[in-house]
Amino acid sequence: MMPPKLDDPLPGRTGAIVRRLAGLPPRAHFALGMVLLFVVAGVLGPLLVPFDAAATSPPDRLLPPGTRLSDGAVAWLGTNQVGQDILAAVLAGMRTSLTVALVTVVVAGSVGLLMGLLAGYFGGWADGIISRLGDIQLAFPSLLLAILLAGVLGPSMLNVIIALAVTRWVIFARVVRGSALAVRDREFVDSARVMGASHGRILIHYILPSCLPPLLVAATVQIGLTMVAEASLSFLGLGVPPSQASWGSTIAQGRDYLASAWWIAAAPGAALALVVVSIGILGDLLRDASDPMTEL
Amino acid sequence: MSTPALAESRTRDGDGPPLLELVDLVTAYRLRGGLGRSGAEVRAVAGVSLDVRAGETVGLVGESGCGKSTIARTIVGLVRPSSGQVLFEGRDLAALPARELRGLRQDIQLVFQDPYASLNPRMTIAALIKEAWRIHPGIVPRDRWDQEVRSLLDRVGLRPEHADRYPHQFSGGQRQRISIARALAVRPRLIICDEAVSALDVSVRAQILNLLDELRRDLGVAYLFISHDLGVVHHICDRVAVMYLGKIVEIGSKESVYLRPSHPYTQALLSAAPSLDDWRDGGRREIVLSGDVPSPLNPPSGCRFRTRCRLAQDRCRDEEPTLLDRGTGHPVACHFPETDPS
Amino acid sequence: MTRDVTPLLEVDDLAVEFDTPKGPLRAVRGVSFQVDEGETLAIVGESGSGKSVTAQALLGLVPPRARVTGGRVAIEGRDVTGLSDREWQKLRGERIAMIFQDPLSALNPSLTVGYQIAEMFRRHRGLGRAESRRRATELMVQVGIPDAARRLDDHPHRFSGGMRQRVMIAIALALDPRLLIADEPTTALDVTVQAQILRLLRQRQRADRLGMILISHDLGVVARAADRVAVMYAGRIAEVGTVAQVYEHPAHPYTLGLMRAVPALRDGGGPLVAIDGQPPDPTAPPAGCSFHPRCPFARDKCREVEPEPREVAPGRSSACHFAEEVIAGVHTGAR
């Protein structure tokens, strides 16, 4: 028996959230700040420093960071071989990367959630089919599958998302299936069945709440990995079309100039590394925090 | 083999139609086999016939693995019977369309053994009780829900102002009261108690037993009371069925079974059950069974108890005894029942 | 009661505290009792009464967050409070042995039971492999494991619950200890198997003139297996006496309440008289007698003054201000 705590200086949900945030380790604050910075930059950046993939400016080719351009502006991260501003390219790439990652994870997560619930809760042949399909797909390198799909579908942002979502849903389905399986035969679920609760009610009120925390952890980790995958596809020319900026394609442009104009590849590369590492840290923290929750 | 037992119990207490009737019920589990093979079949319940009349309390006693909990899970529909019937007021639950079955579910409720595991930890007490009314609309009009929650909590001896607390804020005995309140919310006519007081301390157990007694008196609810504790069953039940390895070996009124146990297993159980008077040496015969219960995967031929029975003869190996009144006052599944075990 | 020999075990004013976020929790307070050779003392109580913590303290095995804060424990006249871990290890097994509720978690799943029994002889007695094995087989026969010679090489999971508990008893008895502490030894077992194990314990205890402490929540088991009883409530001993004394004429209202809360196996069995309420929160015990909020006979004195255990008859003590009235049945009529 645990008596309720009464000496709570900051009552309510907001209070609890503030207190938990303050209690987090420094790396969490760093990661959280970094992710916030990137999101804001990705949303607002292209409005302030617009990027036009078609516009070229031959006089401004391959200028190092900090050089003043012919139009009077300063290229803080230098320019590429056709005279485009790298900062603008990185910010626009940020937006592409975020969009692709978020939409992919939402789509793959939803499909995975549905499949995982079906497989974990109902078991039987549904589980057999879904799990075998997942096994087969996981046995095949996911980037290779994405390359294949993207190559067939042709370069467009939608196709990148489809290709990546197809390769990612299995991971979510497995996480959800595991949690659903663990809760399915718990006594309090049986007690709802005895009460006459329908499958829908049990799924929504009993199984789903236990699946969400691990799903959230998996989604966080997958956002980072999807960003890398998108960059990889674009690097290979199978990602977003040339009219849209992507870190992958910018890095590809810089590949031939690594010795002379290192900033072309380094700037998007560093951005990608920073954001993926930060998201990874957040994922770990979420995992730690959700462990006692999954016990419930 | 079901008829004699049923006929006997019917004639005992008038002709009221049984609320619940099990007819030659068999529930089997399939064990998980190796690669590509389906596993062996375990008949946890191997042909049980039993009835419970309105307002009556029937005890089902036996040791772990005898199938008594499987019977509970079969009746409430958590597992499917392999053969035989579960009849509620004469209607076969397996043959009912889903919609009607859902309605019938509210008539039979189950109280589990572990009050720590059987309540959803994410729901408040009020939400747990109201859920019953969400599932079965029409029992209580929505505008009276809060009032009804308070009166149910009061009914089971909890403070109504605790309705907004979560299960983990209560002790084991209090949680069992919550489970009972939740079961009562749908106004059931039969409550199956599966070892419902076994996890509780002595003093709290008495509180819950008294509560169950009160509810029967006030609401006329019937119980199928499953327990390994012979003292508790003696206290609360009108009739008792003793199970061994998936079958009923003896069934009858409480007085008859406890005073004149006729099956050697019942006798051994009663003599082994600890009681407050055990310190007075002598006066009672102690029958200590040798060995362990055989695996239900591979039950002995003939009488299932013969491997541990002190009376076993060749006939017990060859021929399975049916549940019959052989002059002991109630049905016994034994070829050589004793009328007076003193 | 006059004694001319030192008792096997003497516990005097034992106190154990747990450190909790809400402050110290006094799990055991002022517990005193003794156990003689050849007798079984049962410590009976409900969950949280401190009975298991008391047993752990006797073995020098209190949990990490707990510590013994007072009192004296003497085994065969030797004060064992403040022994080093090494000295405890020697004492356990050689002089005191224990049996737990769950034999499966106390046995090593990857070693054969024969090896685990024989290990006692090898490690503590320095016997050779063949001799240890022979002694292990002997022991298994003694504790009633059929076909002992063959089952020696089986792993614990091949044994049933009752057989595993027999293995635990064999290990406990291997080195001829003088004191056996059995913590709920039959709680996990079925009724018929429980009867077998209780009978075995009784036989071995009589044959070897062991002193035994039986920790149990089951008054029926205690009635069957013990000579004397100590009833614990909220960390203190409510009363001590022989089984006949305590069961026939309880000297504490809590014991009386427990007895009336147990459904009888025979005769009419009137309505159960439950003890109202819940045991107290151990971090905030009530003033006066810790049982007074649930006691039907509580008076002003009970709310103000905590009763100390006192001798109410030879060999019999009670921690109730009105023990004499309870014994005489003044409040209850004839039981």
C-alpha cells in the first residue's frame, strides 16, 4: 500500500514534467537543445536564407566559409562548385531530412503498430504470416531494399518515404508484438474478457497503453536512422530529385572537392552526425525512463 | 456418466433448474511441441459434470493441477472446452451467437486469486467499475454512475471517497474487495471465486469470507467456490465436489462429504488438512499419501488415484470407477468406498 | 520454569530496523524467546509481522537495508551478535541450518542434487568424493526420497516440489546442526505433500533432538508441528506459550482474533469473527498498544501505555495489559 504523496511543491502534470526535465543529466540537455535547434532551423531557416537549386552564380564558385559574395551577402559556410550558398543548402536539406524522417516514422510506425497488435494479440495465423514476412525482410539488408525500391520508383520525396517506410515497419511491428504478447495473458486483461469486453476495447484500453512507451522509444531511434538512410539514398542519386536540397546530395557534390573545398561535404556531414547522435541520446534516455513504465 | 451425480444432487434440494450446469466437460491444452510438431494433449479437465443452483454455494476442492482452475476459465469463456457442454439456465454457451453470449457474460463473473494482478494498474477504482457499465450499457443509467460507484464501494466495505485512487494504493484485502465490487457492478447471478481468498492473511481472509456470505444473503448470488483450503470451503459452501487429476472423485452436501468422506483421496485430504485442533494428539486418523500426483499427460489407467491409493486392487487398474452413490449417501468414484472411515 | 542447562538459543530484546525514505522502520522490537534442544518453537504471524525478519536476524542474514539495532542472540550460550561474516558462515550449516519456502530458488539448477548434498561433506568435513556420495545417498534415503541411489544424479528441476523440499532438508541436516530454522517450509506445497513434509520434519527433529524454529502464517500447521508458539504482531511478540496453552486459552486479544478467524474443518463452524481493519503502518505505529485500533477490548490504558511482555503463568508471557482477563475469557465467554 503506497499512501499518496501530499508534499508536492509543483502539483499537476506540468509540474511533474518540469521536475523531470530538471533532473536529467547534462548530455540530455545538450541533446534536447541540439534537436530543438535543428528543428527550428529546418522550419525557419529556408525562409531566411532561401535555397534555389536552379540558380547558379559562376563568379561565386568554391568560395571558402566567411567570404563575401558578389551580391554582397556573406557565405558563412562557403559555396559549392556552381556558386550556391552551403548554409542555404544545409538548412534546406535539414527540412528535407526532417520531413522524410518524420513522415517515414509515422507511416512505418502506424503500419508496424497495427501489424504488431494483430500479431501479438490475436496470435495464430495472423502472427505466423506477419512474423515470417518480417523475418524474411530483416534477413535482407534494409538499405539494399530501399535502394532497389527507390531505383524502381524513381527519385521523388514521396518515393523515398515509401521506400524507407517499407524497410522500417518490421522494427516497429516487432516491438509492439513483444509488448502485446506480454500483456495479452495478464490477469487484468482476462478480467476484462470475463466482463465481456470486446477485442476492440481490450486492444485500445489494455494492450495499446502498454505498447506505446516502447513504440515511442523505437520511433525516436528510428528518426535518426531514417535521416541517415535518406542521406544515403540521396548520396547515391536515388533520393529526392535534384530540385530539392538534401544532405546526401550536397555531400555527393563535395566528394570531388574534398581536398580543395572540404566545406561542401563537411557542413552537411557534421549536421547529420550532430543531429543523429543527439537523437540517439534522447532515445537512450527515453528507453531508461520507460523501463519501469513497461512494468505496469 | 454424468447423469447419476446430477440426478442425486437435483433430488437433494428441490427441483429448481440449475443456474449453471457442466455436462461431461473436457478441456484439453495442447503443449507446445518441437519444430513443426504439435505437442501432446493434456486433458486438464477430463469429463466433469456439476451443477450450481441459484443462490447456492458449491465448493470445488483439489490440489494444484487437478483442473479446478481450468474449469473456472472454461465456464467464463477464457478457454474453449474440447467437448461437453457449459449450460447457463439450460442454454449451451458454446452454441450461442456472440451477441447473446456477451449478454450472458454479465451473469457469470470471476474473482481471481491474485488481487495484485487482476486489476488494471492504469485505471482508477471508479473507472474499473464504470467499465463494466460501458461494456454492458443499460444496467445503470449514466447519470447515476458516480452514485452507484459510491454505493458499491460502501457495499463491499471500502470508503466511497477512495473511488479516484489507483489499485496500487490499496492492500491485498482491499483490492479483493475492489474485484468483488467490479464483479457485482454487472449484477451477476453466479460468481466464480478462483482461490479468491488464498492470497490473503488470516484476519483479512475472514473479512472477505464474511463479505461473500453477506452478499449471498442480501443479493441471492450463487458461488462456485474453488479452493485448496478445506476449512474455507467447509465454512462457505453448501455442497462440495472433490477433484483429482481432472475428474470429480466425490460430490455431495458439505455435511455428508466432511463427516462421511468415502473416497480414499477425500479421506487423505481431510486428514492432511491442518486444523486448529491438530495439537490434541490422537482422536483422528492420519492418512499420509505417498508420492506425488501423476502427470496429467499420462494419467494412470482405470482409477486415476490408484497409484497412491492404499485400497487399490486389480480392478482399479482395469476399470474406471464412475461417480455413483454406492450406499455412502452421496456419489463417489471409487470401486471400494468406505462408509465409515473411523 | 527452572533450568539447569543453557538453552540452545536465547534471544533477548532483539530489534531490527529498515532504512526507508520515510525514516527508520522498526520491523522487530523487543523480541525475546528461547528454544531448547528437542523442541519446536513456532513463530506465527501475518505478513509484515516481522516473523521472517526475526529468523533472518538469527541467521545473521538481515537484508541489505536492514540492521540489527539492539538485543542479544546466544547460540549454545555463545553470543553471536557482531560475528564476522566468516564466523557466521562457519556457524551456519555446522550449528544452525535453514529451510526456505521456495526450494527451487535455494538449489543450484545446474548441479545435480547429489552433488549439492555431497558438497556439504566435502567442503565442511573434508571427505573424499566417494565417501561424500555415499553419505549423500544415505541422507536422501533418510529424508524419504525413493530410489535415492539413482536420483542422486538428477538435477533439481526433475524433482517435484515436495521432493525438492526433501532435498533441502537433506542439505540442512547434512552436518548435524543443533538448530533448524524453517521459514514457511510447506507454504508452496499441496496439502497432502505438506503433511508428508511436516511429518518428516517432526521425525528428524525428534530423532536428532534438534531445536527447531518454524516460521508460519498457518495456525493449523503450527498446531500440528510445534511444541511452543510465539505469536507476532507488528514487530512484537504478542504472546508465548505451549501450543496447548495458546490454542486453548489465548492470552492476547490478537491471538484470540486469529483463532476465531480460521474456519473450522469440522462441526458447525459459526460465523467467522474477523479482526476489523488493517495492521498498522510500520513507519507510523499507533501510540500505546500497537493492536489497540483493532482490539475489541481496548481501553484508555491501551491507547496510552505500550504493554511490555510479562509472565502471566509459568513459561507463558503476554504483551497485553489485560492478559488475565483474556485468558479467563471474561470478554468472550467460553470459547
